[in-house]
Amino acid sequence: MVFNKVWRTGNSILWKLQRITGTFLIPMLSGHMLFMHMNYLTGHDSKTILLRMQNPFIKGMDFVLLIVLLFHAGYGIFSVIADYMKPGPLLKSLTCCVIIVMAISAYFGIRLIVAL
């Protein structure tokens, strides 16, 4: 299992979570694309989408997917920036920008999930 293998490494907890969320996202995003966008009615009919979004299980899965996706993306962007920049005020500023963008995205994503 990925969790057991990754958790035993000496890397930071954020690095471990990056790997775990990546392995979680592969089947989740594949399933989302196959089940929600390959069938025209489930992905393009507003009544069907709104009805599906009323299901607490779907809301929960969308919430988990949103949080995992934003963490994975945010930490991935931070990792790329940190690979090419020396520690200092510019790196801290860019890190703050990434955190702010991810927080704003989370706010609007959660708000959308709750509203539907």
C-alpha cells in the first residue's frame, strides 16, 4: 500500500501527503471524468447535475476531492518554486501567494458544494 511505503520514509510530512494525495487523485479524477463527463446526460443536463449534487455522499466526495486536489496543487506549485529559488523574502512572498490562491479557491469551491 502506498500509505505504508511512503509513511516510513524520512521525508517531511508535507512530502508524504503530496505522494499520498497524488495516488488518491489518480483513480478519483479518472472516475470523475469517466462517470460525469463521458455520459452526456450526467455531465451536461443541469437538472441531472443538480439532482446528483443533492446526494450527501456526492457532496462529501466532492468536498474531499476539492481539499485533496487543492493541497496537492498548492504544495506541488510550492515545491517547483522552492526548487528554483533560494530561501529568502521572495520565496516567502510567493509561498504566501500560493496559500492565498489555494485558500480563495477552497472558499469558493466549498461555497459552491454547500450551495448546491
